[in-house]
Amino acid sequence: MAAGTLRRANAERLYARALIIIIAPMVLLQSVLTFVFLERHWQTVTHRLSTGTVQNIGMLIDMYEELPSKRNADTLTENAAKNLGLRVRFAPGEDLPEVRTKPFFDLLDSTLSDELERRIGRPFWIDTVGRSDFVDIRIKLDNAIMHVLARRSQTYASNSHIFIVWMLGTSVVLLTVAILFLRNQIRPILRLAHAAESFGKGRPMPSDFKPRGAREVRQAAHAFVEMRDRIERHVEQRTLMLAGVSHDLRTILTRFRLQLAMLEEGPELDAMRADVDEMQAMLEDYMAFAKGDSGEAISSVDIGEILGEVSSQAHGGKGGLEGKTVEVRIKNAPLVVRVRRHAFKRAIANLVNNAARFADTVRITAGKTDGLLTIEVEDDGPGVPEDERELVFRPFYRTDHARNQDSGSTGLGLAITRDITRIHGGDITLDQSSLGGLKAVLKVPV
């Protein structure tokens, strides 16, 4: 299971796929050449060498049988060693050894046996197995056993290892060059991917990032840099515009407060002040949602500290949340990650406040596994219908459920939370809680 997963993961990488594209044709070519060499050249040469050796043995047998004397046998032995390169000995009265099982894949044994049967036609025994440089051939004559020791190179194409060494050597050299070349070609793509990932998580790109590599890679890098600059200009322009709008609206609200301060106290005045306060809160929420808190710098933050602050605010009764139970559970503490502290705290606070408005118990669980920071906020409230769990992230969306009938809510809390989470490169989803209510799962890569 693990090996299969590893193979699939490697095959999904561009570097691995490029290597496969190079290695597969090379292996196929080498396999075809090896097959052709072994089946054509190697077998043909072995057959011809075996045929020549058997023909020499046949000639010696004919000469021995014509003059079967000891002097003639010594002469044949001397001439065979001098002119034919064969060590020949005639042993009268001997018998052939027991027949051995033939090797299944031994080309020399099968070829030499076939030639002896076809050209000599006498009982024989051969030994081609082992690391000896000689092949032992014994042939039964009428009154003796003929011993022949022939060099393996005389009967067998024994230089095939040279071909294999050259084949493997050139393959290793070519693969080394290909791997080094591919590594240099893949590196600019990986740098571009890392830069895009950092930008997607709201982090600054590496300071040494520059378009490099092949023309197509440089074009993609230039396009990415231009896209990043356009996005940053757009965000900057929108932030400046919203800052101006926020300033103007706050000025008007300040006038309202000054005018209300000059009026006589009364029930109507208290209602007007409450309306102004609500307008101020709504304005802050609108500005926060529009800005997305993307201007804040990233720093190392203790998530446990943030959750503790959010829990203290809920216990302190901010926003009418007094009397609520907020549990905080942190796995593998201390949990330190790099995020935008104030923005991230706002996202968590929105989830906790949203849960505490409609529930008596809120449970917050935080942990980090597989490069992801996961924060779960569960409650025992009425929950949200499954078909509306994605819709509630829309700005100003309200359902008929009692969970969204709170008059103090602007309908932007979950939208702001998701916006902040996505600025950090993560996302947030809703599910059924084990407490019976709603569970919000926030995941951010770290």
C-alpha cells in the first residue's frame, strides 16, 4: 500500500515524469538492441564456432580410426594442440560419465550438443557448466574414449559482456547527463511554484526570485510577476479608496455624536445614540470585510495565546456573551505558526462569537498535522441546515433559522472569517458537531 502510494506520488511530479519520458525510450531501445544482439549475432557466432570445433573433432576421429596406433594417437594429439588449439587425449577402455541434466538456458550446451549429434553421430558427454575457460567434450569411439578440451572462446561468443558493459556504461553516462540537465530545467519551475504558493498564502515572495530557465518558463514567470503587481495595485487602490470613505463616514458619525451630546436627555435620544453605535459597528465590519485585513504583516504567533484571549473575551461578556462556557483544547502545545495575528484573531473571534450567540457551550480545538493548522469551533446550538452551510458565507446572507435572527449581527462575520482564512491560503467549512450543534473547521497551511 505504502509503496504504491509512493510510486503514484512520484509519478505525479514533473521531474519524475520527465525522467520516465527519457528513460523509457532508452530502456526500450537497449532491450531491442540486446535482443537482436543475443538472438542474431550471439547465436549465429556461437553456432559457427561450435560447428568449426565439431568439424575439427570429426576430422581427428576419422584420422584416428584410419590408423588406430599409439604413435598415430600421439601425433594427432600433438597436431591438434599445435594447429587446432585442442587438447586431445585417447583413453582406451574407459566409459562415458553419467549424463547430466542440460541447463535450460545454456545456449552453448544446446548448440554444441546439436552439432555433435548431427555431425559426429556417436555417444558423447559434454561439460559446459562452470567458470572454467575450457569445455570438456568426451566421445565414445569403438575402442576408446576421446577426451577433448576446447577453449570456451573456440565454441562460444564469449565477448558479449563487452557489449553489455558498453551498453550499461553509456546508459549511465546519458542518464547522469539527463538528470543533471533536467534538474536545472525543473528548478526554475519549482521556484515559480514556490513564489506562487507564497503569494497565494499572503506571504511575500522570495527576494531572489527572478524569471529564469527556458523561454516558456520565463514567459510564465513574467506573466505571474505582472499579475502579482496588478493585484497588489488593485488592492492598494481599493484600500486607499475605502480608507477615504471610512474617514468621511466616521466624520459624519462624529458630527452626529456631537449633535446628540447637545440635546436634552430622553428615551428618544438613547434610541438615536444606539442607532449611531450600530452604524459605527456596521461601518467597521464593512471596512474590515472590504479590506480583508491584507495589509498586516505576517509574524510568528502562539495560537494558544490567541485562543486564550478570545476565550477571555467571551467569558468577559463582550457582545452580550456573558454566562457562556468556552472550552479550549490545544494539541501539541505550544502551537506557534506564522500568520497575521490581528486578522487571524478576528477570524477566530467571529466564529466563537457566532457560536456563543446561539449556544451555551463552545469548544475550540487546535492542532497541527501534515503541514496544516486545523482549528475546530463546535457548539451545542441549533446548527445550520446542511443545504445552507455554504450559503451562510455570503455577505449579508440570512436564513430563516433562529441562528441568524440576532439583530446585533451585520451578516458579515462568517464572510470576513472565510476571507481572512483564504488570504492565509486556507479555507473554512461547516459540519455537524459532536455536541449537537454546528462545527466550523478552519484549515490553514503553515
